[in-house]
Amino acid sequence: MNEHNPRSTAKVAGHPLHPMIVPFPIAFLVSALATDIGYLNTGDAGWAQTSMWLLGAGVSMALLAAVLGLTDFLSERRIRAHRAAWLHMIGNVVAVAVAAVNFYLRASTDEVAAIAPAGVTLSAAVVLILLFTGWMGWELVYRHRTGIEEDHEQAAAPVRSDR
């Protein structure tokens, strides 16, 4: 194993858990924007109701992803040393807070569709934040090699460039 790479501590059988969970909240929260747009285009309240449930699922899964990501962040100083890790974490906290407010506003009214103009704006803001934090996550893995384990033979092998 290459000790130069920051290691993930929340893992099972050597596989980091945080990157396994993150696709779920991303899919739910992006889908909430898509169903919001569906509501705006059709006026069918079913789309707005679906957005509310997707937001709830997205926030729930994001909290699980946050626990796993925070475990890695707090237990490995080499991860905390990267600015991208801080931006990734803070941005995701903001995204989840905005999504939670969006969910709360929808769940606290009898007419879910009544929140549509503000709800769509909040959903779009979350997706934009996720684009940024996803980029920062990419920086951590592909540029800083966070959570990547390499054996010495693999690390020393030449990279083929004939493709």
C-alpha cells in the first residue's frame, strides 16, 4: 500500500464507504429538481409531492454520507490538509441545509404545490452547489488520491499512452 495517499477510515474490506453512499443523495436531490420542473410544466400536484419525498430521501441519505465523510475527514489529517476537502464538506453542509429547508417548507403545508416557485429555486440552488462539491470531491480522489490504495508494483508500473 502506498502510504503517501490520504486514507479513508470508514471502509469495509478496504473499500471506502463514503463514495459508495454519495450517489444516492445526489440522485434524489437532482431528481427533486427534475420533478419540480415536471410540476411547473404540467401543473400536476403529483410532481410536487414526488419532489417532497425525493427531498426527504436525499436529506436522509446525505446525513449518512456526511457521517461517513466526516469520519474520514476527522480521522485523517492529510485529508484535512487539502482546501478541496474543506470546500467539499462546507458546500455539502450548505446543500443539505438548503434541501432540508426545502423539505420542511413543503412538508409543513397542506398544499405541497403552493411552495413551487420557492421550492424550485431551492432545488436548483442545491443542484448547483452539488456540481461544485462534486468537483471538489473529484479533486480529492483524482488529484490528491484520497482513499486510493496502490501496491508498490502497481505504482511503479509505467502508464501506457498508446490509446
